[in-house]
Amino acid sequence: MKIKEKEFEDLLDELKELANQLGAKVRFEKGDFKGGYCLLKESKIIVVNKMANLQRKVMILAAALKELGIEEIYLSPKIREVIDEMAESK
């Protein structure tokens, strides 16, 4: 799937909304890490490196959502395809 640069911003917003629906908080932090999904005192947290480029942020968020479990919920075919592809390329 070919994604235009300007579409990554919309994708990032949609993935953040999906994370919220799944009960996960998305945090953008600075540091020496890539990012991903974790549990912190029973809270679902997805940490994304704030310094990463837009495409990398989408990849990290997609992989974290896949790990969180999106099989049982409805997603538009485009979002599901993006998550599957981005999670694989992480």
C-alpha cells in the first residue's frame, strides 16, 4: 500500500482515536527509545518517541495496537490494512 506523506497525519489521528476506544493512553515522549505498548499499574499505555518522523510514529502505534488486540473490533478495511502492513514493517 502506498501512503502519501500528508495522509500519515490523518492516520496518526485515527490510530490515536482507536487506542482511546481500546482503553489505551497514547503518550508522546522524548528519549532514547523506539516506543510501543506496555502496562503501567494496570493502565494500558502506548509510548511513542516524539522525535520520530510521522511515518515511524504511525508504524509504532500500529504495531502497539496490533499487540493490544484489534481482531475482535470493526475497523475500516483501509485502517486494518495500514495496521497490518505497518506492524509488519516495524
